[in-house]
Amino acid sequence: MPSQPLTWDSGHWLPVAPIQNISAVFTPAALDALKADIVALAPQFPALVTLTDDECQLLQRVGAGRETFCDTAITGAATFPTVMPAYLSKTKWDKDELYFDQLGEVEVALAAQLQKVRDTRAVVGAERYRQARKFYKIVKTAKEDVVSLQSLYDTLSEQFEGQGGAVSRPRRRQTAEARSRRRNR
């Protein structure tokens, strides 16, 4: 397995993201329309709730083990309808089962899009930080000749306080693959 390429940046080895720069922006109208479309999704749900933290704590979670339990129980109720008490509605239970499955499909679709938004935002955020660091390095050098930059430099340099100042460039750590190749020589 190839090791991830690294780059040296301000005293640290950082992974090099094999990602193209993103240069995009919403028009104000497009952003407003997108947010309105997202809000417009809610009325399409037959039922949608918002829980408080306390309410979330009170709910019994349905993980893989409990899903199997629920599936077995509903199959058992269908197989042995005479055991089903009158106070439990099989019709309502079937409806809950279907809506639970449907919400799962919706959750997967939304999660996929949300992950793309998060990933894209992370890439743009990394680009933003990389540009800010480059600008900081320019200000750091130029403040000697342009005295009015000192205040900006002081503010920007707060980001790096406590990081140890000048450090020697450490040797790049070997990957497990490289250590293995060396041992097998």
C-alpha cells in the first residue's frame, strides 16, 4: 500500500491532499433558493419531530441487535396472530415498520449529500487556511519594510503562539511498509 505523500509546512509534516482546488461561489439568489428548497423538504414528511437532548436520552436506541429483535418480533406477530394482544395494533406496527424503513432510505440519501457538503467545505476551508498562511508569511517578511504591517502581523501571529518558535526539520517518519522492506533486505 503506497504511503500518503507529505509536505513540510511550518515545522510539521502535513499530508498532501490529492484534491484539485475548488473555485466556486453561490450567487445570493442561488443560495437563498437552495436553503428554501431544503426547508421545503420538511412538509413532505408525514411526521417529523425535533427532540431535546433530554428526550433523546430517554429514547431506547435501535441498533443492529435491536433491529433484528424488532424484525423477529413483527414476523412472529404475523406468524402467530392469536398471541397478539388486542391493545397492540398490528396495523399501526406495520405502519411504523414501513415508515422506519422509509426514513432510513431518506437518511441515507440526505447523509450522502450532507457528506459531500462537509467534504467540500473541508477542502475549501483547507484552501482558505493555506492562503492565509501564505499571506501571513508575506506579512511576516514585509513588516520589516512596511511598519504599518506590524499590528496585522501581531494579530496573525497569535495563531502560532505556544507552538515553539523555530524548530529544526525532523526526519520524516517511516511508513510501516518502508520499515518492512528495510527488515527484509
